[in-house]
Amino acid sequence: MTHTQSGRALCLLSGGLDSILAARVLLDQDVDVHALAFITPFFGSDKAEKAAHQLNIPIRIIEITDDFLTILRSPRYGFGQTMNPCIDCHTLMIREAGKIMEREGYDLIATGEVLGERPMSQNRQSLKNIALHSGYQDYVLRPLSALLLEPTQPERNGTIERNRLLGLSGRSRKAQIALARKYSITDYPQPASGCLLTDRLYSLRLRELLAHSPVPEHRELELLRLGRHLRLPSSHKAVISRNEIEGVQILSHYRAGDAQISLEPLKGPIALILNGGTEQDAELTAGACLYYSKYRGNSFPVNLMRGENRTVIQSAVTMQDQSQLYLITDLPRPDRSGQV
């Protein structure tokens, strides 16, 4: 098909090398490329925004947390090694991009997917399923592997010159690195998903959270990446800082009704019990704060704040070891009867 015009493309930009190159290949054809990045508590847009600036293309950021949680509860294509529903995630992103494409008159949706680079989400059948279930099958262009895939509508109608696209495949990064060198692209992140759902401990915490709170608060999701977590006898959650910076971050999620625990005036962990909890919850959390401080095994009063009311927990030392039975962890631990 003869090239007829320069099209308009929405490019899903993660900020990784593949998506940067996909955009760059289209820019080589004088395509008007606009970047699109999605955010949830599990992945952000910092790398994408930096890449868009380097490419000198506009970018818009869209939050998809609610829709993402829906697929997270029951993904059509299941999970990867942890709680990463990669195929369903990519499908959701392309579907959202497709709505913008239709509404604003773009010609195609481009992604940085490479055939065979990821065995689960980027094999040939997965790429077909992602495009099909997005509802925009004929408009999803993968510039880096297009020559190995069926031509899309923008290729067939001449909006995109197919013979100037690429035929990359497999897990080797040599071709991408060579392309980056060709385009003088030097500042790009090392290969990594950038998604917290690929982290084993984070996924364990998320699975545990959804079991107790099928529709979690946004702050509960944000807190999963911070501190140590206890699921207390009343089913309330406590989050305990591991350092001073985390303490500030955890307290930034405080809201009325929560309980705060600290060792002040001594230095040590602080804790937040979401929605307050019971007195037993507070004693166990106070014990955990002592356990993770340099005062482990010693008897120190621990401060409990509920709103403007401050009280002192004197029994924290007796709760230090018992608090560990409520720790959310992926390590073997005694059950509450003391058995491993």
C-alpha cells in the first residue's frame, strides 16, 4: 500500500526502552505521536513522563484504579508468578486508549510489546487476545514486531508504512540496544516491570488485604508498600515503620478514627492502626513497636493516641513476642497455638 498521509497515534508509554523505541519508530514516519500512561497504586507514570519529555511528545496520565481492581479480583487470563494479571492489564489499557482514539480522531494505538519477549503476556496468542478483547483489534500496532504480525488497518490503508516497521522477537535485548544507539537514546531504565504486583511480598500483602477488604480504600493499597503489617485479632490492620522516612509516609495516611502508637520521646518505630482497633490491638501493636526497636526485651511505656486523647500502654513488653503471630509475612512462623 502506498503511503498516503501522516497519521495520529496514541502510544502507550511505560518509559521502558521498548515503548520509547516504538514511539521513535513512528516519529521517523512523521506520525503525530501522543503518549498515554496509566497509573494505579501498583505502578506510576514517572518514567513515562521522563521518556515523553526526552522524545518531545505530549503525554496524558489516566488513573484506572477502580477498573484495575475489578480485573484483579478475577482476571480472565489469570496471574503471572505473583498477582500480576499482565494480559488483562494490557487489555484494559488498550481498551481505554481505544475510547480516546475514537473520541478524538486518532488513527491507531501503538505499544512497545515485542513478540516472544515475555513468555506469558507477549507470545503470539496473548498478543492476539489482548488486541481482540480490547475491542480495537485492527488498530493495535506493535511497531517493533509488526513485520511478524498481521497488518493492521493503519498499515493497510497507508497511514503507516509497513516496510519501515520492525520484525523483532525473542528475549534478547541486543537489537533494542542497537536501535537505542542509532537514535542516540542513552537514558533509559534497565528491564523491569515497574509494577509492584510482580513483587512477592507485596502480592502476598495484597492478597491478604483483598481477603479481608474486597473493596479496599485507596490508602490501604498505598500502605502495602510501606513498613511491616499486622492483621490484628479484631481484623484491623496495623502498619509499623521501619525507619524515620517510612514513619512520615505512614502518618501521611492518617485520618480521624485511626490510632497512632509511638515510643516518644525515645526514637523508634511508629505505627498506625487503621480505623482504631481495640485495646488488645493497641497492646499488640505497641509490643511490635518495642520488638522492632533497639529496646526489644525492655519495659518501656508506649504512647497511644486516639484523636486528641493520649494514653500510655505499660504492658507492651509482655506483648512483644506474641505480636509476631499477627505479622503478615511470607516466612514460616508459629501459628497462634505456638506450632510451626
